Amino acid sequence: MVLITASALIWVGTAFAGYAIYLALIPAIREPWAAAIAGVVLVIGPFAYALLLIARRPRDNKPRLHNPEPLPASADPEAATLNLLAKVAQEKPLLAVVFAGILGASEALAQRKNH
């Protein structure tokens, strides 16, 4: 509810600011141009401010890519699959559940063919 109220206050405040700019420009220029300039000010102003903030942001000297930690290789394919599943589960648990189900079904089919 607070978010809706804050959003409404921002929209109403922006509308009143636009109307104030429009009314201030009417004596100097005609009404259509006053409306157009008020709209441009309300669009270009925040856009220019955002660009200024991005330009003034301090740059970090760290490289964007990092070197991954080396993992010991295992000869067991099931261990590699379980390690992959564990890594996926950390970031996307639902995908890990689906992947584990597919892995279980494939193992069941493989065992059925062997017997």
C-alpha cells in the first residue's frame, strides 16, 4: 500500500510540475509550444541526470571476468553429474529438481536394459 501511495504522489507531483512549467511558458510562447517544451523538460531532465550519474560513477580497475577456482577432476561420471547437479541447485533449485528427476529416470531405464 505504501508503494502505491508513493507512486501516486510521484505521478501527481510530476503532473503538477509539468503544468507549472506549461503555465510559466504560456506568456512567452503560444500554448502548443509551451506544452511541448514542458514535456521535453520533464523527459530530457531526468534522462540527462541519469547520464550524468553514470558518467560520474567511479570506475573500478578490477577485471570484469574472474578466474574460476580449479576443481579436481574425477573419473567417476556419476560424481561429475552429482557435482553439476549440486552447482545448479545452488542457483536454480527448481531446475535442479527437474534435472534430478530426468537423471533418476535415465538410470532406471539403464538398469532395466541391463537386467
